[in-house]
Amino acid sequence: MGVTKGDYIAHANLFSNHFNKKYSMTNILIEEFEKKAVEIPNEIAIVFKGEKYTYSEINSKATHICENLKALQIKPQTYIGLMMNRGLEAIIAILGILKNRCVYVPIDLQLPNDRINYMLEKSNITEVICDDSGVEKLSHLNEKNPRQILHYSELEKSCEMLSDNTPRSKDDDLYLMYTSGSTGHPKGITINNENISPFMAWNIDYFKFTKQDRIIQYHNLSFDFSVWEIFEALLSGAVLHVVDDATSVDIHSFLEYLSTNKITVLNVTPTQFRFMLQYLTMIKSEAFSSLKHLILGGEAFPSTLVEDATKALPQDCNIYNEYGPTEATISSSIFLCNDHHDHEHPTIPIGLPSANTDYYVLNNDLEPILPGDKGELYIGGPGVAKGYYQNPDKTEQSFKYFEALDQPLYKTGDIVQLIDDNQLLFIGRDDSQIKLRGYRIELGEIENAISQINGIENSVVLLKENLIHHFEYLIAFVTTKENISNLNEAIFKKELKKTLPEYMIPQHILIIEQFPMTPNGKIDKIKLYDYKMLKKL
């Protein structure tokens, strides 16, 4: 007979009864900010480099961007590249783009030229908003089809208000972000108002931030947690503290900023937080003394980290494990860790799905699993994107239509276990995708790039852990052709940096004579973890 709709719904209800309230799917993200700007115009919205800007000022500056885009006849739902340094101006540019019903495509200036070119071409971008650094980066791309550069300094100027009778829609796309892809190219995910509307409304209800909260904008704008930081602050009436690029990458400066500005909300990965803890132990800082909410996500949350965090944080600080793929709008479940004392499992549960979100844990026959069993997590609900941008093959593989439910579910590739209290524990992946410092990486994409280097015959890239210092890193095992006398680690990494971002470059490259094999003829990756190197490049 097969699995019925009732079977799936009963299974999803195991996880969904925690957050019963349903939220509107028709709210318009930028209109929610505009309402807040009218409601509290004189409250501080953003702090950047010591300067404070009110909600009214930020809204006015964003309107200037919008009106200048209209004057340039840039139509709604145009995909606009954003190539700017981290800071106040980049966030105002985002708000201005959304006011004009356009879609922002953030592009990290540190990415290799080939990768930026691919993203610009794949996104059909004809206009790019830049600061001086973005203009310089674009000038080195050697593009076949040069884009129109819109310099922020020109867009921020006041101009004539143009009438626009086109109503904003829940179907309007908001942003396009790229994640690693196994075929050698990143995959793009577009999120619209309908996707993000219930997510933001639920978050505002759940965290209950107020104008007394100070939320730090730490993540790169090409990482979707930045959307959470920006709009969770601005839609709650809180103060968004924006740090520049130099502060974000210097741990001493960053922790000093947390302390000086009494930051109450911090959203980072477990690896980043552990690194901060280790540094604080050395310098005896009180950077976390004002924290009320620590949200950790982007990768597995080790159980041992909860105890360490509890010792370092104020007693009234809540610690959360937030889980969710970009394809399901930033995050889709949350777990409050403060009272979690289960040392039986190596990681913290991923929590129960947020409102308007359904979880299904299925076996290989797409049947719901039983308590104690493991299966693959599928996600349903309005937060699930329509698919990968202009990539129908990958969309078909990952966004599965379930006839019994009459809706598509996102096939996460994450293996989870159903444990006590209907909680879910992350076990691992069913493919070669990993998370490193919050970045989602397809190991196959790195292997594909390695294969393009002269002299390389085959390669396997693995994620390993330094058990002493508690950090993870990438290692590449390679077999080579006979003549490799001109290949060393520096040249190897230089070649990879032409196509891969820095965080995807393996820390170590090891040459081996041949790969160990399993009885069925596949490369034995388990043995590779302890494999003796023949030669290090």
C-alpha cells in the first residue's frame, strides 16, 4: 500500500507540536523594516565605527539607493551584484535593493576571480553595486561581458522621488547566495518573501529581542547567517553593531569590541566560539560579560562545548544550537542547551523545527523511521526554496516531490537519529559534503579542482580533527604521474586559489603511492585517516 499522507503527517507531528503557532507567509521583509522605522524613528538602528545611526536615518539612506536605481531604470526583480567591503554602506545598499524589489547577490571580494566570474555569469547580473574595493576587483576579472558598475557614492545621493505603483509581492525574490557544489561550481539558492516571512516572525517571537539588545553583525554577507543578524536586529528594534573586515578577522579586536560595546547577542559557529574561549583564557578578558544570547550554528555542536561555554558565560545567558541549510532559509530548528546534561552523545541535538516547518526522517525506502533508528532528514514547509538557481539537474536531485503530501521536500543529505523526547541528533552526511567553520563544502569540488593541476592523477580530500587543540582542517591525499619535480605545496595551493576560496584550500597535501581499497573496489577512506605519507608536497 505504501506510505500514506496520514503516516507522514503523524511522523512530522512528533517534532512539530513544540511550536504550535503558525505565522504569516505574506509579510514583506523590507516593509517590516519600514514599519519599524516609522514606529521608532529616533532609536538607534546601527552602530559602525563609533557612529550611531537612527532607524529614520537608515531608512532615508536606503530610500536614496532605491530611487537612484529607479532613475537608472533598473526594473524590479533584477539580480544586482553586491561587491563591497563589510560595513554600514553594504547594509544600506541591501536595504535599497530590496526597496526597489530587486534581488541582491553578495559576492565576497576575497574569492578567486574565476569563481566570481562564474557567479556573475550564472546569475545573469548586468549591474553591480561597488565601493572602491569592488571596482578594483571587477577591473581584474577580464570579463567577456563587462557589467555596469554602480558606485555606492553615487547611489547614496539624494534624487527626485519617482512614483511606482507596482505592489510588492510575497513571491518577490530577495537574495541569491551560493554554496559549494560537487561538480566543481557553486550552487545558487534564491530566497523570497514567502520563504523568509514566517521564519523572521517566529524568530522575533522566540528570542524577544528589544531595543536594549545589541546584536553584532559578524558574518560575511555572502553567508546567510548575515541575513539573520541584520533583520533580526532591525525588525526587533534592537541595535545592530556592524564590524569592519579588519575587526572581524582579528580575534583580539573582535573580543575587545564585544566587551567595550556590551554586546548581548552573538551568532557564530562552534569552532569560532571555541577559538574565542581559548583566547579569552590566555588574556583574561570579560568579552562575554554582557551576553544574554549565544547562538551557535553552521556545524555540529560538540557536547563538551556546552560545559566550557557555561563556565565562561553569565548565568543568565542562553546557549542555543541552531540547525538548518541555506535551502530551507537560514535555519529550521533550534535547541536550548543550558539544561542539557546528556554526555551519552558526542553532539548536541539539533532541536525541534521552528513554526511553519516540518521534519521527516526517512529510510532508504522513504518510510518514516522508528525511535532509536537513523535516517535522512527531509524538510518541508514554506521555508524551502524552489530549487537551485538555473540548475534543474541538481534541483531534481535535492528537492523531491512527495505525491502523498502534494509538496516538495528538501533532501538535506544529513543523517540524524531519533532519540529521547523526539529530539534529533546529527550523525553525519550521506555524501561528501562537510561543514568547516560554518562553511558548507563539497569535497568533490576540491577534488575536481585538484584534478586540473598538471601531474596529479587522483585525489581524495578529507576533513580531519586536531584532537589536542580541538579544530578541524582539510587534508588532500594525491597520487601523481611520474614527473612531478616542478610541483611543491606552494605551487599546488597557488593553483587551487585560482578557482577555490581560501577556506576550501587543504591545509596539508600528502602524496601516496596508491589509495587503499575496500573489498568492493572503492577507496577506503577510513584507512586514509591513519595512512602513512610517502611524501609531503
